[in-house]
Amino acid sequence: MLNILNEAEFNPILIAMGSNLAGHSDSPVAQLDYAIREMPINSIRVIAQSRYFRTPCFPAGAGPDFVNSAIVCACDLGPQAILDILHRIEESAGRQRNARWQARVLDLDLLAMGDRVLPDLPTYRHWADLSLAQQMQDAPPELILPHPRLQERAFVLHPLMDIVPDWVHPVTGQSVRSMHAALDPQELAQITPISR
């Protein structure tokens, strides 16, 4: 297991990747490969990448199983510029944003940028504390960092365990390792690595 955070003064950009539709490529795996190739073309340097994992679609029944991965990156751009790049990569892969939590050709989520909390702590807490019913209806009008659902999602934390187990959430103070340990073991058992 590679621990990127041992590098002195490294302020990681964490990005989650997922796909459950082939889109312009021949498979969800190929979509994630495409996203990785596009990062350096768009000024985002990939430092480390997790394995690929097959994960059940969330919410259940919303589509085929996902292929998920996570990457640690470095970039000189600000958070909104990075998010704009991720959206452009999604669109170039054929993603269309028609509904929340639908099947996706490519999903690139900016999870965190080091210890930044954006836009501010009260706004972060508002979105992090939403009920599941509210989450399914409401989307924030601005970028929230860290991602407000990061600590709840096995399909995000499991790949992060491969590359940044010691990264610490700037609001909760919990490491990826401790957040992962708090997940439902039955949920984790449904996540399986993909042989490549």
C-alpha cells in the first residue's frame, strides 16, 4: 500500500472516479483509463492511483454496478478551475447531466484539496448533515470541500485506502483509515477489486 502522505508538506488533491456505462469507450474500465490519460493534458498531475473496484450502484437499483477508483493529484490551479476541468473531461467522455444519481458514463468528484474547507465551515456542515431524502433532491449551488458525503461512502473510502489511508478529514479529524473502519462490513464485502 502506497502512503502518499509521507511526502513532506504534500497537500493532496483527492479525486474519486466512477463509471457504469461504456459511453464512447468499450467499457466502464476504459472510461476511467480515458480520464487518467486526460488529467495531465489538462494540467492535473496524477501522483497515485488506486486499484479499480467493482461496486454496487448507489442508490440501489439506479443502474448497473460501477467501476470505481481514486487518484491523488497535484495542480497549481484553484478548486473551481479543477472542478471545471473534471466536468470538461466528463463531457468529452459523453456524460450528460440529466438527473441526480443516474447511471454515468464518467463521474469525477473533487473530494478534497488538502485541509481546505470551502466555502466555509457552516456551509459545509449544512450539506454534510442533510438527510438522505434531502440529498436525493438538493444539490449545492457551489463547490463544497471536502465532499460532504466522503465519510459515508464505501465506494470512495475503499479506493482511498489504497493510496492515502492517513489523510485526515479537516472537519471531522478522522483519517481515511478510521472512516473506512467505521463502515458497514457487509457494504465493504460487496466491493471487489477488478483484475486487469
